[in-house]
Amino acid sequence: MLTSTLLAEGIGLGPLIVILVYLLLVGYLGYLGWVRTKTPTDYLVAGRKVHPFVMALSYGATFISTSAIVGFGGVAGMFGMSLLWLTFLNIFAGIFIAFVLLAGPARRMGHHLDAHTFPELLGRRYQSKFIQVLSGLIIFLFIPLYAAAVLIGGCVFIAQTFGIDYNMALFVFSVIIAMYVIMGGLKGVMYTDALQGSIMFVGMLVLLIATYAMLGGVTEAHTKLTDLGKGANLFSGIGFKGWTSMPKFGWGWGDVDPASGKDSPFNLWWIIVSTITMGVGIGVLAQPQLVVRFMTVRAKRELNRAALVGGIFILIMTGVAFTVGSLSNVFFLEKEEIKGTLTAVSGIGEKPPDWAWVIAKQEPGINQKPDGSLINPAIGPDDKALPCVLLHIDTNNDQKTDTHLIYKGYGGAAKITPAAEIDGLEVGADPTGLVGSEITVKPRATAYLRAIAEKPVKQADETNRMVYSCSTGRIIPLFIAEAMPKWFGLLFLLTLLAAAMSTLSSQFHALGTSISRDVYEQITGNTGQTIGITRIGVIIGIVIAVIISYLNPGENYIIARATAIFFGLCASAFLPAFLGGLFCKWVTRAAAKWSMIVGFLVTAFWLVFVKDAEARALGICHALTGKWSLLLNKPNWPVVDPIIVALPISIIVLIAVSMVTQPPGEQHLNRCFKK
């Protein structure tokens, strides 16, 4: 995701001391949580006495991870400010609806039913061990995938920033998180979240101010971004209209793409709206690690006080990430200059075998015809790549190539790839004569095409080859390294560490409590070992996440989409039963059970057989049918998120089954809904 040069130059004795102090503070807060944890209630819901400011920061820091700052911020660099609709929905749904409408009833019902976890709240509301166990299993099985995505991003960043082995970073990072989660329970997690949330807030606020200052102010920066978006772009063929505009809206095939001459679908609008905005924005309402925080405060008025803090926090965190990600295009296209030694030029040639290739998209079988033959024989079966000339540059004078730039594109790619400028050389002229010389290059690249790195892949004949790949995960760190002063690199490092650690600690706590309180205790009936089994569950969850991270030391097909998958799954499986349980006395046990089962199964079916990216990654559909997706040749359907289909079906099942089954007894309902 990052090269070893990113921020590495800024790490010295002083910064290392700052980071050590930060880790010591985290350790102290974990210890504080440990000494204040006396009962299972302390460990599971922080004794229900958390200060609203601490709860709000913990909620926000848990919500916002490296995937939001680096992952979705990079997506904004690729697709533009249309991602700010996710910020709006995060605040409207994740804060306003969650705190004003859901938090009070959830806190009150949780107190009345003595519920300590999200699955236990559902199970006791519907008087069903099955619902509690099923919810606990879903959380236990799928949170490690989400956690691994955050863990990978944090560990790759740490490893390449400090120049240490990835596996060592993975081990140390995991142990630090495990210590304060296992020791301090939710108290330790929330204390550290408050510290980390404060660091994240300051870091992102400084980033926004510095970005606008560097680009000439708010008006000039946005005007330039709008103007730059009017040119040809890599994503014009799926509806891209500029970095300050929403993609083209519609269903089916759209206009003919001038770059390819083919009919273009409205895929980008559905990617932005269904997967990114709705999948994450609505899914937040049923996140188990977030809902449990509503049960940690004393009274409803404290939730109201927390709402303002949480709203401002989410606005700054996501709004800044998406805005800066989009504005990075102005810097890369107009302002960036790269100075260093030209170590090599690749791709100079008259025909495809001699060209260099930059992977713009990589998914299983994307370059294969139905018979298995390659659409483009020059690249691998899993690659969709652009033919070009590449410049390889050593910017650190350490005799190692650390920067790769597109110099020009070939064929149809010439319209959408940059035409880089080398001082003293005519644009487009052969630069091979400059190899070994000091050069100054203006890349003139969009953020996505600027963020390329060396990537070894296997060709169809199983021979190793070296190609270059674009990565959205590189955009924000690359912008920080190239555009910001070195002192900000340390603040950004602490921001990312805080974002990763706060999210991971909450994920592992939710995972541990699910396997102990919601699965083990319900199946065995043994309720005397809650804290011990929870700690074992945390260790098991961390081990699983570490194994996934060890096997995938970088971006991977399914791992990169883990956030949207997990949020969408929680929405479809949990949200109807959760909302129905809070507000509707007539929702029955059978309805909640079948709503959860159907929501989960429809989501799973859609990911396995319909949604192209996930179906390709899993490979089950291809193994069973010979097709990567059942709707592969249909416009829009292969990019529509499962939440669009699964959530409405889950709601319909909840209502329909409730109409034909017996509601809970009056005495139980009175206990659930009493004021």
C-alpha cells in the first residue's frame, strides 16, 4: 500500500519518543480500565456509568478506522466529492438517528432486560436463545475479516514507515491491542478510544487547513478541481462526470464512451450510492460494537449531550478525508514535482510485448473470455491494465528506485493517461538517454494514476513478472508525503495508528463478548466465567485476524471490501429485527428470527453469485456455473450492493411473519417498554 519512502524520512529520535509516549498513554489507560473493572457489567458495558464525552469519542473513533481515512479517502481521490453523501448519511443516520431516536430506547431496554451485548439485547427482547446465538455467531465469524482489513492497513503502514518487517509489525501491533482489550474490557477500550479520537480529530483538522492553504484557498481549490474534472478520465466509461459532480444517474446502458467506443453503463452511480453510501451509511445503525455503547451511559440526557460531539467528530473525520482525497488531484495534476535520478525507462516499443503495463483493476478472470482464453494476451488473466511508458526514479539518492511514474500512454490509453513533463525534454520524446541523470518531472497525473507501485504477479503460464498497479490505499499517504511538511507526517502517523487501534480494540471486544456471553453461555448454561471466556474469545479473534493478515500482507480482493461487506451484512441481518424490537410491540419472535436468517442468506447469495467483485474473489459461482457472476453481462446489477435487495426483503419478512404469528406476552412487553 505504501512505499518505504512515505514518511520514513520524518522518523527520528524525537518522533520515536512521541510515539513511545503515545503507546505508554494507551497502556496506562488500558491499565486504568483494568483496575476499575470489578464485575462482568464493568467489563461488558463499562459499568453503565461512562461520561457522555468519552462515549461520543469512543463511538466516533470506533466507527472511523483506517479504511475511512486511507481507504475511502483514496476512493474519493479516484471518484470525487460524491462520497460526501456518505458523510451526510453517517451524520444523519449514524449520529442523529442513532443518538436521538435509537440510543434512548436501546439504553432503556438494555437496562430493563439487563442486556450486556447487542445479541443479548435482541435475544432477550424476543425471548430467544436462537436469536442471541445466531447473532453472536455472525459477529464472531465476520468481524475478523473486517478487523483484518484494518489490521493490514495499520501494519503495512507501520512496517514501511519504520522500515521493519511486516510480520514483526503485525505481531507487536496485535499484542498491544490485545493487552488493553483483554485487561480493561470495555472501560479500557473506551478510555483509549477517547485519547485516540482526540488525536484523530486534531490530525484531520490540521490536514484540511493545510490542504486549502497549499492550494490557494477554498474557492480556488474547488474551482480548479471542477475545471480539471472536465477532461477525459479513466472512469468516464462508467459515468464519471468530474470530481465535484455526482456520476451519471440511470439504469441500463448509457451513452457511448468516447474513449472505448462502447456503450457505457451507469455503474459508477450505483457503486457510489448503493455500496459506499447506503451500504456503510445505513449499516452503521446495526453495528454491534457501536450499539453496545448506548448501554454504557446513565441516562437519556447524556446521549443527547454526546450527539453533538459525535456529529462534529464524524463531520471532521469523514468530511476531511473525502475532501482532501478529491483535492489531491489538483496537487498531483498541477503542483507536484519529482526530483531524482532516472534509474530506468520501461515500455519504449512499437508493439504490445514491449510496452509497460499499469494495472487499473485486478480481479479474478477479468481478462478472460468464457472459454478461458485471454482478452489481452500481453497481460495476466486477472488484470485490466493500461499500456504505457514508465519512468523509474530514485528520489532518496540511495541507489534504489522508489518512485514509478507514467510518462505517456499508448493507443486508447493515451487519452486517459498522463503526459508527464521532464524539464529540458520535449513532451513525448524518448527519455532513455537521460537514464542515470538527475531529472525533474511534473507527473500531471490524476491521484489514482499517480498512486502506482511495483507489484509482482503471475502470468497465465505461471512465470513471475513485474508489473505496476494503481492503489487507492496509496493516495492519501502519498499526498501527505509529497505535499505536506515532514512534521505533519508524524501527526498523520499518530492519526492512522489511533484510527486503527480504536476500531480494532472495539471489534475484538465485541467479538469476545459474542462468543462468551452470546454463544458459550447460551449453549452450555454456564454463566460464571464471563470475563475469562470473553478474554479467550478476544485471543481467538485476534489470532484469526492475524492469520488472515499474515496470509494477505497487502491489498486483497475480498479484504479491501470488508468494511462495506460487514456493514451491509449487519444492516440486512440485524437492522429490521433491531428496529422492530425497539419500537413495535407486535413484532414476534418468529418474525425476528426469519428476518435475520433471510437477510443473511440473501446477502450471502448476492455476494457469492451476483455482485461481480465479491463473486470473483470468492470463486464459488465460477466453480459451480462457469460464470463469474450470474448477471455479469447485464448493466448495473453486478455492482449493486446486496443491501438494496436484502434489506427490503428482510423488512418484508419481518412484517409478513409478524402478521401470522403470536406476539409476545403482555407482561414481557411491559418489562421491555416501560419508561
